[in-house]
Amino acid sequence: MKNPKIKQKNQTLYSIKRIGIIGGGQLAKMSILAAKNMGFFVTVLDSTPECPAAQIADQQIIGSLYDPEKIRALAKVSDVLTYDIEHIDTQTLNSLHDDGCTIYPQPAVLEIIQDKFKQKQRLADKGIPVPHFEAVEKPASLALMGFPIVQKARHGGYDGKGVMVLKNQADLAFALKTPSMIEELIDFTKELAIIIARKQDGEIACYPVVEMVFDDQTNICDIVAAPAQIDKATAEQARQVAIDAVEALGGVGIFGVEMFLTRTGEILVNEIAPRPHNSGHYTIEACMTSQYEQLIRIISGLPLGDTQLLKPAVMLNLLGEAGYTGEPVIEGLAEALSIPGLSFHFYDKAITKPARKMGHITILDNHLDKAMAKLQKVKTILKIKGKEKI
Ligand SMILES: Nc1ncnc2c1ncn2[C@@H]1O[C@H](COP(=O)(O)OP(=O)(O)OP(=O)(O)O)[C@@H](O)[C@H]1O
Ligand SMILES: [Mg+2]
């Protein structure tokens, strides 16, 4: 354990003072920045000593996110636990919860979300519109819905890994071998997302509906535009569906709700993340309260912050350039930073890899189309390369 001295904070200020975060990636890092601004003491659990969050956390417990002993050690030095990734040991979290440990979002909610099939089933049971789906009980079930279909690993997927489009019978040769589910392939016009903040007493705050644009090659969300360019009625519909979805789970915390807008104007929920979400990075600069500060407020029992959008914004994920690995080398930063309204975030990962999320930029402008034009320019000048060619 690094820096094991625990400072005592003024107890009259907050009902809790020590936050424990399971997972030390960029989402934890940005949450900790918000927590440190507000005077909390933060411990992070991650197996990598130089993970993004380790650099700003008060202390780190080095260990696996599935190690019951390390999770218990984190709980011992924290008044509340949260996490920045859904692939963690819920069994230990459940038993800690039963012993009176405060954990948000609740382990029971995480358990449902962790399994994409259980998640869809809960949403469907509660009347939330979702794509038609089926569990894959045996290989023959893959052909249940005809083609084309989308096959998804029930557990462990992220950034499009664990998602396979099967266009015809012949594609079955490429089917995932892990426990999975299938869905109809949705012919969407846009992928939308919304960050929903929900408190212990059920009070909700919603961020604006945003549009996520995916990179064709990496299948990773490339650009987020806030607000989404959709009519008011559609935005209201998306907002309501997202609220209903979080309420269907009874979740407390920050939730990123991913949705499809279909050609016929329907809103369907794709999936829910029980944590700050990539589509909400823009809230740091563009909203009155960021999704990260909002998380800290919720888990510590403080009032919800204002979610108002201050200016239109676009966010670009900075992915590790193809063909490079090793220590990251940032190219074109000075030129990018000379663009008005641009903020640069670097996660300080020790090693870059092709398509690894290394940082992001957010551009604010009075006009969304101007912000987008600036972003397209940045795409050509700002690159994250590595010291080694591959
Ligand atoms: N039923 C579907 N119809 C059409 N496209 C889909 C469908 N399901 C998923 N996709 C596409 O695949 C992408 C990744 O799917 P999904 O969000 O389920 O996986 P993920 O690995 O958890 O993704 P991420 O971590 O990027 O959120 C979606 O954003 C969408 O572009
Ligand atoms: Mg997704």
C-alpha cells in the first residue's frame, strides 16, 4: 500500500470522508480529480501501479479487481465504495453489502448489468423498449432469429469487444464461443446516450441527450456531440426511456444509457453502464456539474448538482495510433491547443497500443457545427504514437 497514512477530515462537513474506487482507469482518475477538489480522501484498487488513477489518488491498493482480500482491504479504509468498471467481483461486494458496507451503485444492480442477457431481460420485463433478443442456450440457438443478427458475450465485453455481427449462416463460423445472447440487428439512424444521475431517495438529474459516432474500423465510440441534433420530441422520448431504464434497475449513482434511434423514430435501449461514461466526458467543461462531481455528490449523500449544458460541445477520443506501442508520444499538441475552446485530457497510461483510449479532447463553441469543424481539424493533427513501431 502506497502512502498508508490516512488523514482525518472534518466530520461535520461530510457524512463520509473516505472514498474507495475499484478500478483505476481514466474514469476513476477523473472521478478522483472531482473528489480531491471537494476535499475527500480517495483510495483506489488496481493491479497496475502506474494506472491513470494511481497518480492522483491518496493511496493505492495494488491487486486484482477480483481479489476478495484486496476488495475487503479497500472497504476497510473507505466509508463508501464505488467502481469505474463493471467487470469486478460482485460476490465479495454482495457480502460486504450484507455486512453494512455502503456501495454505489448497489452490488445487486451491478450483478444484473454485468450479464448482458440478464440486463436486457430486466429492462424488457419492466416494459423498457429494447431490440428483440434471445439467450443462446446451445449453438443451434444462434440461428433462432434468422439473419442478420448481433451476437454478444454475456460477460466481460467492452469497446465493442465481445460483439459480433453475423450476417448469414456462413458467418456462424466466426461466432463467439463464450456464453452469449443474440439480438436483431437494428437499422439505426443515430446512436444516442444520456447520463442519468440518481440519488438514494430516487431523485433524478438528467444530462442532455448526446449523439455517439462510432469509428467504422475500431468499432469504438469516436466522437460525442452535445446536444444530439434531434427534434425536441425525440430528445424528450429518449430522456424518458433512459430515466425509466435506470428506475427499472433501481440504481443509485451515475448511469450511462446507450440507445438506438431507429429509422421509424423508435428509441431502443442498447445497454446501461453503472458508472461515469465515455459519452459524458464533455460534462467536465460543458455542464454546470460534471458527471464525475455528480458521482461524488451522490455516493457521499450530498445534493445533486445542476446538469445544465453551458455551451454546445464535441468530444473526440484520442486512441493509440495504429502501428505503435510503448511509451506514448503526443504529436501536434501545441497546434491543437491553439484552437479556441479546446481542452486536452491525457490519461497518462504508461503504454500506448493501437486503438487504446489514451486521452480525449473537448471543444466548446457557441455553434455545434463550428465545434465539429474544429474537431475534424484536430483529428488530422493530434496523434498519440508510441516509441516502438509494430
Ligand atoms: N442490436 C444491435 N443492432 C445494431 N448495432 C448494434 C447492436 N448492438 C450493438 N450494436 C453496435 O455495436 C456497438 C457495441 O455494442 P455494445 O454497446 O453492446 O458493446 P460494448 O462492447 O459494451 O460497447 P462499449 O463498451 O463501446 O459501450 C454499439 O454501440 C452499436 O454500434
Ligand atoms: Mg456499448
